[in-house]
Amino acid sequence: MGVSRRTFFSLAAAAAAWPSVAGVAAASPPGDVVGKITVGYQGWFACAGDGAPINGWWHWSQNWGQAPSPSNTGIKSWPDVRDYQRTYPSAYANLGDGRPASLFSSYDQQTVDTHFSWLRQYGIDTAALQRFNPTGGEGPTRDALAQKVRTAAEAYGRKFYVMYDVSGWASMQQEIKADWTAKMAAHTASSAYARQNGKPVVCVWGFGFNDDNHPWDAGTCLDVVNWFKGQGCYVIGGVPREWRVGGSGTRTGFSDVYHAFDALSPWMVGAIGNAGDSDNVYTTITVGDQADCTAHGIDYQPCVLPGDTQARQRAHGDFMWRQFYNMIRAGAQGIYISMFDEYNEGNQIAKTAEDASMIPAGSGLWALDEDGTHCTSDYYLRLTGDGGRMLRGEIGLTSNRPTSPAG
């Protein structure tokens, strides 16, 4: 069992062990979350013919029973699939360079291995495997993906942990406990399973959001947080952006829930779209969040996103780098990237089409050069690696992006 994070180090020892950019003393010493970059890993893409129990074009199209096409699509960005050994033909027109418009399946072990090899190559530490309600038809495929992620993390020397997204999970309170006990807890035996303060890490995303997909009262949510802590876990909360200041997006009366978590990770997707928005959040949200977390002995793991390609937010990396700069200068203990493979929202850092030659003709999708600046397909992986180095103090705090889009 790990020692309490509030007593693990004296303040002097903690200061020596962990850089404090803004004079903020970290609640916890470096581990697999603190001092690390974590990427959200969906792992939720399947293709007809890949052998997955879900047996369809999972998340690639609106109608999973039919191949994705411009009129039946679920994505905003097109992946660069050159590193995959196996792909599956879609119903899109050929790419601009004449190659077939094929897509990868997360159900193929080689796909997951490729993703974790990228994490190692670009110095990215930890993956948070997204796990939605596993009790329905998606459950067997999600169960299989958890094992594939474990295998890849072990093979490539990366860490992973389970991140429950409870959105729309009506019977969450009991079923999440049963799922952890019967299935997911077994993965903590892996040498690759993330630990912080000696405890296996688990995240619960979705408490406190003020919408019909997250209907639980504070007592229900607090019960779940305390249950996971009672299992010996280090528990992260994926919470609304306005968890501390209040607002229409967050429920009232959840302060005790938020402060029961070991770490807090406020959601930023949809809240910011340019560098100016990031600066405003730094002033009005982030600095106060960090102070509140510090006062309560909680680690702070804010979100950084590359930007929606289809909304043309990325500004060849300047948008993302400004967030790294703002979160690190505020003293954040860790950073959560939203997301690794989120081609649906266009917020992926995984390899992406560089220009029109790599996008299906007539698809209407934008490539990474949407603002006229050429970016290599791995650019946002490289940029994330640099953000990790700045977080760890390996490079100095700088508002100037150190990475060239062209490589």
C-alpha cells in the first residue's frame, strides 16, 4: 500500500523532487500521473471483417452496418494509415494521390501496438483507456480492447489505466463497481498498469456535469469515489470546466465530491478554440483551480487539446502550445491530452492526413495544412512530446513552440 500523498514527502523534499513552475508545491511526488503526460485513448474503431464481436464500422460511420462514406460518416479527420499492416476499404472515393481510402481497426493488435510504439517514440508516458458502459452490446469488444492495450503497453514500456466515462450509464453506481471487481481490477497486476503514490490509478469522468447524460446526485457520486478509494485506488475525477467557479455546465452542491478525488482533470473540449481563449481560461479558471487543489492536497491534471481540424482551430500547433504554456506556468502536476485517437471530434494527436493527397477526394475533410502551413502527420505527437519535456523541466518554460510543423 502507498503512503498517504499528504505525508509522502516533506515540503522540502517535495520541492526538490518536483519542479514548481509557479511556486506551487505538488500534492504528490512524480509517478505515472504526476509529472507525466497522459493521453485519452478511445480504442473504439472497428471495421467490418476485422473479427470484433461488435461486427461493424464502429465509430467510423453513423450507420455501423454500412461502410463509411461522405453521407455516412462519424469522423472529422482522416488518419494517416501508412504504419498499419492491415486496413479495411471504406466507401469513400480514393485519396487525392490515388490510393484506396482505407481505415484501421482498433481490434487488430497490430494497430494498438503501432499506437503504443508511437507513444514510446515520441516520449509520451501514459494512456487512459476509455471505458464506457460495458454492460451492453459494446462490452465484449471493449473487454478485448482492454487486454490489447495491456499487451501493447507491456511490450512498449508505456503505462495505462482505466478511465470510466459514465455518460449515459443509467445503472452506473452498482455496475461500475461490479465491472471493476470482476474484470478491470485484474489488469492492475500488469507491470504496465499506472500507479501513483503506490496505488493503481482509475479515473471516473462525468460527475457533476449538468445534463441528462450525467443525472446522479452528489451522494451517489461520492459513494462511487469513496468505494474506489476503499479498493486502494488513486482516483482521478474528470469534471466540468467550471467545477470550482460554478456555471450552467456544472451541478451545484458537488464540492465534497470534487474534493474527495485524489486528482482533478477539468474538461476543456468545446470550451476553448484559440490561443486567446486559453489565456482567458488561464486567468479566470486555471490559476484558481490550481490554488484550490493545492489547498486541498489534490493533484491537478488539466486538459490540453490540439484543436478540431474541421473547425480549423489548430493554427499549426500554436493553439496547443499556448495551452501547454498556460497549464505548466500555472503549476499543473500533470497534463491530460484530449485525445490520442479522437478522429470523431477532430481532436486527435495520432497521425493524420497532411494534405489533400492523403484525404478522400470530395470528402470535405480538412488536412493538417488547413491554414496553409504544411504539418507532418506526426506533428502533434512531436508537439506533445515537447510539452512533456517542458512539464518535467527538461526544457525551460516558453511560450514559443519549439517544434517545427515540417519536422
